Amino acid sequence: MVKNKVDTVDILLLDFEEVATPKDTYRKPISGDAQNDVMVLENGGIAIRDGRIVEVSNSRELERKYDAERVFRYPGKTAIPGFVDPHTHLVYGGCRHREFELRLRGVPYVEILKAGGGINDTVAQTRALDESALYSLARQRLRTAIAHGTTSIEIKSGYGLDVENELKILRVIDRLRRENEITVVPTFLGAHAIPPEYRRDRAGYVRLVVEKMLPEFRGLAEFVDVFMDEGAFTAEETAWIFREALKLGYRLKLHADELAPTGGAELAAEFGAVSADHLVKISDEGIRKMAQAGTIAVLLPATTFMLRHREYAPARKLIESGVPVALATDHNPGTSPVISQAISMGLATMMMDMTPAEALTAATLNAAYAIGAGEETGSLESGKWADVAILDAHSYVHTVYEFGRNLVTAVFRRGELIHET
Ligand code: NIG
Ligand code: FE
């Protein structure tokens, strides 16, 4: 027993080539130049007690200071915050590789959507499965996300589109949340598409969402989201849903300005939404309003890539205008089967001119704020949960540099080792 140790901890993670993390200095989403400020500590380590980070510092320093029950050594590796994926549609039945092939032959996504395919195809395949089958599929996908370094995830409903099936999906999300393997934040997206049985009665469907689903799902969802776009929901329909959702205590997110500029960003900012997502076609006025309101921009470059659209969201303009930018996979069977936040980061740097540091902040701390978890996770700092992804690389920059290779070799969540290769 060495006498001069000052304290005891449960776990020491030591000898990293690099510990890299955004800093949550202001306890709010990071915007502007600060999004590029990533702290890089060479030969760093992390001391953990009761699942939380006690200190991030030089490894020798930590060894001098702390006695630990367990010590893990990671020479040559890099520690980053566990990824936060703030926009996914993880619970669904079936797949859409046939539609994917159609799109490869040039049929546009909106045309498929308007013809009743796309989302409604997955709705049919999801309605056909019972809760336990749906749960098994979602659980497998969750494990895959973990293997890619994700320790917090937002999951939307939206492939049920009637009371019974939306409830079934929300119950699956709730089960994943209660199992608490990683942090799961549930979002109700009843307004994802008009289901076939309401094709001639749009207002009737929105009324069902507002009058029946919103009140009934209160205990099962934290956020309410709407797919507002060309071929999807209008500004008026979205405002109706948002007004009622706010009265019931939900927080808001919006699929905004992805396919056409329909004023989604402006509307999200006006309603005080936590985030507006996609934003490929955002207007200058939308950018100004989001900056002013502090709305987080959740960008989904994997979706743009998989749709083979040439135009990406204006990440540089958003950052330079003071809008905090986050990244997400948008994992779903139609537009983005991608489940890796490292891929989101890679596309953000290669296609949207973000720096690797900005992309890291976007996929961790800003993403955490986008799901209301920024105070608890998203950076490696004392007091936060010890949610850590360990990379088989000597710098976090390799996340984007070695595009397409999963570098994640171990994942700690709240101080517990939940994945190892
Ligand atoms: O975020 N844009 C709307 N929802 C999904 C696509 C869902 C689907 O095509 O099944 C998205 O891209
Ligand atoms: Fe989406």
C-alpha cells in the first residue's frame, strides 16, 4: 500500500496515447469557433467512481493520486466520449433494399413517398410484427450501435401510424430504455407519414395524433417530432401538433427543410424546439432564427449520401452563424441504414467541410444536448457519466481519416465495460 495516495476510485483507465474531448465549459451546446476546441491530452487517463468521471489527467499523475480496484491500460489507443446518436428510427420491421435499387436507377425518394411507398412500406412491415419480434430486431441494432461506440441514443416511433402500432413501437423503445444498457431517449413521431387508411382524410389523421396519441403516449415519449416537408406534413399541421404537444409537456424536435425549403427551421425556432434536423434546404432566415433561439442543428450527412443527393446541409454557414451543430446517423431502413456515428463524422468532414474537431463535438457533446442529456454525458470531464469509446488509433482524427473502418475496440458506459473486441 502506497502511503501518499489521496483517494480511492473504482476504475482507472490509463496510458492512452490520447484522451480527446470537447469541453462543456458553458454548460450549454457549443457554437461558433468553440465547436473546434477539442482538448487533447497525451498519455492521458480517466479515474472513475460510482460510474462517474472523477478526473481526467496525465496517467502517471492519476496513478500517484488514486488507488483503484481495477486498472485497464490502453497504450497506443485513444479515448473519446461515447458517441451520442440524437436522431434514429431504430424500431422497424423488414427492409427496403428493393426501393434502394429503384433509387439507384434514378427514381427520386419523394416520388416513391408520394406514391405511398417508402415510409408506408416499412409501416406495413412493422405492423405485421408483434412486440417481441420487433424488440429482438431493435435490440440487435442497439448492440450494433454500441459496437460502433454509441452510449446514448434517441429513438423515434413513426412506423406504426395508428394507436395500437405506435404504442407497440413506443413500448419496445421503453423496454430498451428500462434495460438501461445505454441511455435511450424516446421520441413520438406519429406525424411521419399519412397512413394508407387516411389518404383521403389528412386532417383526420392529424386529429388522431393530436387528440388521441399525444395524450395517451405521455409517459412513453419525452420528445415529439414531425416530418415537415414536401410530400410530408405542412407548416399548419406541424404547428397544430406542436401547440398541443407543448401543452402536454413534451419537448420538440423537427424534421425540417430536408427535401424542400418549407420554413421548418423557422417554425422549430419559433416553437422553442430543442433541435431542427436535416436542414439541407434551410433558408438564411431559418439560420438566423435558429441562432437567435439556440436551436441545435442536427445534421444527417449519411442520409444525403445514401439518397445520392449532391447538396449537403450548409454546416459551415450554420457554425459561422452561431448555430450549434450536432451529427446523427438517422438510422432507418429507407434513407440511411447507417448506424455508425464515425461515418457521420467522416461524411461531415469530407462533404460538409467540418473539421474533425467540430465533427467530434457534434457527435458527442452537442448531440447530448440535442437529446437533453448534455449535463450528464457527451464529454470526458469530472462529474459526468464515464461513457467512453476506446479507439484502436493513436489520435481521434483517425475516426474520419480511416473512413469506414470501425476503430472502436472497447466501450465503457457509466463505468462499466459493455463492449470489447
Ligand atoms: O429522417 N425524413 C423522414 N424520415 C426518415 C426517412 C424514413 C424512411 O424513409 O423510412 C429520415 O430520413
Ligand atoms: Fe429521420
